[in-house]
Amino acid sequence: MDEEQWSMFMKELRGPGEEEEPELRKGFSLDLWGRLSESGLFASLSDMGRDGGAGLKTAVRRVRELGRTSPDRGLTFSAVTQLASTVYCLRGFASKELQERYLPAAEAGTAIGGHAITEAAAGSDVMNMATTATLRGDTYVLDGTKRFITNAPVASTLVVYAKTVEDGEEKGLSAFLVETAWPGVDTSRAMPTAGLRSSPIGEVLLEEVEVPTSHRIGYSGAGLLILDQVMKREILLAFAGNIGEMERLVQRSVDHVNEREQFGTSIGSNQLVANRIVESQIAIELGGALIESIADRIDGFDEMTIPIAAAKIFISEANVASVLNAIQVHGGNGYLETSPLPIDLMDALPGAIYSGSNDLLRTKIATMLGIVN
Amino acid sequence: MSTINEVKDYITEKFAKDISSEDLPSDIDLNATGILTSVSTVQLLGWCGRTYRIPINSIPIDPDVLKTPEGIAKFIDSHRVGADK
Ligand SMILES: Cc1cc2nc3c(=O)[nH]c(=O)nc-3n(C[C@H](O)[C@H](O)[C@H](O)COP(=O)(O)OP(=O)(O)OC[C@H]3O[C@@H](n4cnc5c(N)ncnc54)[C@H](O)[C@@H]3O)c2cc1C
């Protein structure tokens, strides 16, 4: 792992000034993705190991730093998707053959990846998905339509989750590595979003897609178990990124309240103003500590569903609150189109929706606690 | 106590309170009977991890082995710390 390359990229990113930010965040930048790839981020999990998890901790630290340094929250989100959906999934569950064929390009960032779970009638209710993988000889035939798939418009591979039928028997969900250039795969329909605009999202149409059995990831029917682990890593990484983004906001707000004067003194000297920033810092400390503790424990012997759900809910909601606080302390200037803060708000909002909506995760915690519903 | 009996005790105590552990067949399909759902499977795996020191978040798991008490016992015995893999 090359820390020097990583540090150089971070230094480079500290470049553009505030006024350039909204421009930078209008769409996906292949150039920026290329430079991020060269920094070695996607290879961070290479010493993941079965028991140590050193790679995961490195990735968590780097994504937090990326969130703190990069004004482009969409880039961070797309990078997290690449790491969790593809790099982690292949490393954790794929055959040696699949790993050898697809990991080098995924870790170099030259092949962009994503994962396709959500469908029109299967959002929170994942098990209601209609996409099927039917075994015919030594190929699975995939049929279905996925929506809201991060990176799909620019991806060369996708991990597709589908209901598996083998010899007429339903086996549950399985995961498949699918190349987007294969016949029957269409990723051309983008779904423009209100925020995270530099992270492309789109539909994935699968029509009679022939997938060799060797492209199934893990056991047949293990899709839900795999997805559970992938989502745990996605949450850990995405919300480490959110902590970094909150740190960035705090720094921006501190600078502003020290500079801006009203009533003959800096506005920060008013404790009501200062407190808005302090609240964000408290959330950074708590959320950051929780993320680190989970990264330390995840490869151990404890079930991590409740701590991970708690971290996701806490950080995503604190992230939105901290953008609102930042807008408030910036006054009218924070609401201008030229300000990056309204974009930050639209970027922060979906944190309560993706990787399992917060309401659903609250329900899950209640069920895990044994509360009968 | 043998692993299979511990598994049956856990399942009947947590998810099938109206059955005694002696009456739970070793080969009962826990999914088909609705005893195990996606959430209770997560809870069961959590218990396996804690009790037998199995790194449940870092090993590929075949869902077929979690279908029956005897499959779960075999899974535990092959992954618990110190087991020959
Ligand atoms: C930015 C972004 C990126 C995404 N990236 C991906 C991706 O890469 N791959 C992918 O497959 N999907 C992706 N998604 C989709 C995402 O996973 C879904 O949006 C999410 O699962 C919710 O599904 P839904 O939008 O259909 O909402 P619904 O399931 O329709 O839910 C709507 C609301 O109802 C609530 N609700 C529904 N059922 C319950 C219940 N039982 N208890 C309590 N509350 C409930 C939900 O919490 C939610 O607030 C992405 C979404 C966004 C916004």
C-alpha cells in the first residue's frame, strides 16, 4: 500500500477554491476518478485478510480523509460503491478464478463497478425482487430491471442480485458478476438525481443475459448473506466519508464565524452561533469513534448488525443537521447558488435512504432486540 | 453437552418457544417451517459467533447448512476456534 501516492493525491485535492466547487460537482469526472484510482484507494483492501481486517481500517481512514478533503461528495460516494460492491465482494466471496480475472482492474480503478439490487417494486423489500437467474446447462439466464444503481452508467461490471431457480427449485437470492458489455445488458438509462450529481445513477435492464455458472459469487442462494456483509462494509465506508465531510463543514464554518462581523464583533463570539458548530463536532467525535470501533470489531466474533445500523442512522442524520447548521451560520451567503452548502444538503439527504433506509434499520434494531411487532 | 443439543436449546428458547428442544427433529427444515427468518438467521449467526468464537462476518457461509439443526451444528464444529478446517 503506497501511503506516499495517497498523500500526494490528498495534497492535490486541497487545490480548488470554494467558488470552483459547484462547477466541480455537476457531473462524473473520469479524470478525477483516474487520479483517485492512481492514489491507490481501490487497492486499500488488498491486505484485508480473513482475521485481521487491516485493509478495511486503511480504507475507512482514507475514505474519511477523502470526505474531509474533497469538495465532491459524489466522487466519495461512487468510490465507496466501488470498494464495497465490487472489491470487497470479490475478495470476500468470489472464486479464485473470478478474483484473478476481475480484481486487478477493479483495484486499479480502470474497471468501474456497482451492485444492482433495487427494483421498482423491491426497494426496502429486497426479497420482493422479480429479477431471476434461471440455470440452463452451465449458464444462468438473468432477466429483470434494476433501478437506482450507483455507477451503472459508467460501470464495466456489476454484481447483480437475483432470485435463483435451479432445476425448477427456488434457491433464494444469489450474486452474479456481470459485464455491462454482454448481450442483453443495457445501462444506458441514467436517473438524474437532485444531489450526488457527480455519482452517476441509472437503470440496469437485463434481458436473457447469459451468465456462466463460474460468474456466480459464493454459494447458490447465499445472496442475502453476501449482501448483508457487503452492506455492512458499504455503511462503514460511506459514513466514514460522511464524518470527513462534516469535518470539512466544521472547518468552513469556524473560518466563517471568525471572519464575519456583526454588532461590532465576530458572529462566533455569540455562543448560540458557536454552539451550532460545536454540535456538529460532538457528532463527529461520537460517529467517528463508533466507526472506528466497528472497523476494529467487524472481523471478530460479534454480530454487528445493531452497532452498524446505529452508526448509519446517527451519522446520516447528524450529517444533514450539520449542513443545516452550516447554512444557518453562513446566513444569506450560505443560501446563494454559488455557495457549495445547498449542494452539500442535497448530497447529505439520501444518506437516510441508501444502504437500508433509516426507518427500516430502526425497525430491524427493534426486532433484533426482541420487540414483537 | 453436544453441539447439536446446544443448537436445539438455543432455537427452541429463542425462536420456537412452543416446542421442547427434545422434540425438535435434527433434520427439520427451519426455513420452510418459518422458525428461521432473515432476522432470526442473523441472530442465530450472532449466537454462533459469540458462543463458539466464529468470525461470522468474514467467512463465506452456505445457506443450505443453516437450514437444519444438524447442519448448523456441523457448521459450528467446522468453524469454531481450534477446529480443523
Ligand atoms: C443516492 C442513492 C444511491 C443508491 N444506490 C443504489 C445502488 O447502488 N444499488 C441499489 O440496488 N440500490 C441503490 N439505491 C436504492 C436504495 O437502496 C433504495 O432507494 C432504498 O432501498 C429504499 O427503497 P425505495 O427507494 O424503493 O423506497 P421504499 O422502499 O418505497 O420506501 C419509502 C419509505 O418508506 C419507508 N418504509 C418502507 N417500508 C417500511 C417498513 N417496513 N418499515 C418502516 N419504514 C418503511 C422507508 O424507510 C422509506 O423511507 C440508491 C438510492 C439512492 C437514493
